[in-house]
Amino acid sequence: MRSFSNATVNPPLITRLRIIVAMVFLCIVIGLCVPIVSSSVGIYAPAAAARPIVAIEAQAPLSSATPLAVPPTLAGTDSAVDLRIVFYGYPQIGVPRAGTAEIHETGISNIRDVTFSPIGGELSPNGRFIAYDNCSNSNRGIYLAEPDGSKAQMVKDLNAYRCVDIRWSPDSAKLSYTNPQDRSLHIFDIAKKRDTLIPNTQGADWHWWSPAGNKIVYGRMSRRDPVGPTGRLLYITNLRGNNRQLTFAKDFVPCDRERNIIDTWAPAWSPNRNTIAFTQCERLFVVSPAGKNLRQLTTPRYASRPSPKVPVTSAYSPRWSPDGRWIIFIGDNEVLKRISADGNTIVEIGKLPYRGGPFSVAPFNK
């Protein structure tokens, strides 16, 4: 970052000084000189500008062909992205750290550490609150707070040895989590202070609510599957515990980076109700809630059987933008990216200081 000295300005330099002042003013106006704090190294760095990476043609079937190189495009970059993000990761092995930042069209800014939870938290859909497990040996429980962690109050006590992931209902009135004791999904009504078990969801982990608030899609370790070793598969349940399988091992290739298992997980249900995003072997997929129209949107660089005509990038922890137009995910080298729901445009948002866990996004509370 440049610094200017306090040297005396001589009269012959007045014109040059005016030019410098004008350039600085213009730089501030267009937002290119706004510094952000990197929570991983504790220094200031310039905000990364969002830039398009590639636009692709319509999705093709899975194939062993090499992905086609497609020139960059500016298409689709006029969509508004104005969100808060909470994330966590591991800048040091075994030492989690959480952070928060702002996402805008110009990139990621205002990155800073958060101290209320080592695993971050889940922002409410209305942007008013954050829910988190404090993961502490004392006063352990699920807390609600302002998005910056202030005014925290425990709403549900926990008795567990590991932290839990929390999700909000679409109306921001209920919380869901996997209870570590019975390893099943539970719903906590904030106003009524009532905790309810969802039957038949043993082994559930990462999950997401339907936009109507009457169903939940979740990952669960497979008990039996005729197609080789299988990790997590996705299921959809209503709030009474009536569930059905959504993903099947036969539709995916075993992952050589994950002990050759098939692991579909980290589901996120689109606000427009008709698509669920998830990952398998660092590939981003979408499928309809009925289990139809399965499509692969990205392929990782190391893939031995890459798909043609899709962006080459790893994908982790997908989330939908509130308007349902973009899937936001973590790509290679901790770079946050967004891809259009049709898979035709992918845009680089900016780099996170560390990764390793999921993130949460929500609009600013206005």
C-alpha cells in the first residue's frame, strides 16, 4: 500500500499536486482504493475486484473429453450482489478461525475476524441475526446475536463434544441442527422455545430448508448401496419424518481424492424452489427436488474424467444468492466464486483469507 511523505510542496509543484488530488478523489469514488483487513495475516490489502472467468455453452453430458477453452465474457456481471458473509477455516492445522466480510460487485471488502465462535455462524435469511454454537466448555449452547456478534443470548443449551451446524427456516423463525446425542435433525422454535425431533433422520449432517419451509434436504451416510463404497447421499424429508432418497450412487463417479467413495453433500435449496445445488468430489451439481435434471456445472483441475464445456474449478460449500440467480461457492485457492443458475456464466468474487468450513451469506439488514 503506498504512503505519501510530509515533504513541503513548492509553488512549481502546485499543478502536479492538483492532478494527484484529483486522481485520489476519483480512485475513492470508484472504490478502487478502499483497503480491507486480511484476518489471516493482519495487514491491509486492496479489495479484489470481481471479474468474469468464463462463459460456457449449454451443459453437455458427462464425458471423458478434455474441457473446452472458452474466452472470457462480461455477460451476467450486471446482477446486483450486495451481501454479508460469515466464514471459517483453518489458517493453522487444527486451529479454526472465523471471519466476516462484505460481498459487492467490486469484490470482497471489510474482512475481519470474529471471536464469538470458532466455526462462524449462520446468518438469518432476513439478515437481522446470526445463530451459532459457541463450542465452549462453559455455557455451551446455540446463541442468537446481531450479525456482528453483539447482544448475544443463549436460546438452546447443548451437551455435546463437537460443534453443530445450524440452519434457519426461510421465515427466520426456527433453527434446525443435528443433535449430537441422537444424530438426528431437530427443529427449535425460537419464539416458543420448543425443540422438536424430526423422526427417521438419523445420521443427518449438512442440510437446507425448502423455500416453503415444509421440507428439508440433508446428507446422510449410506447404510447399503449396490454400487461400490458410498459415503453420503442426499434425502428429502418433511417435518414429520417422511423421507425419500434424492441422489443415487449409480449417477456419480467414485472420487479418487476421497478414498474412491461417492459422497454427495452440502445441499442448498434455491429460493425459486426448483433446484438443489450440492457437491460431489469437488464438483458442483444441481438437481430438481424431484430427483430429475441432474447436471454437472463445474469440474476440478485434477479430474481424470473431466466434463466438456464446463468451467474448470473445484467447488465447495455452495450457497444461493437471495434472488436465486447465482450459486456462490468456494473454488480453487480459497477464491469465492458465483455461477449463474443455468451454468452459463461464472464470476470470480474475491479471495478469502482461509477456508476449511462452510460459509453463510445474507442480505444486509435494512
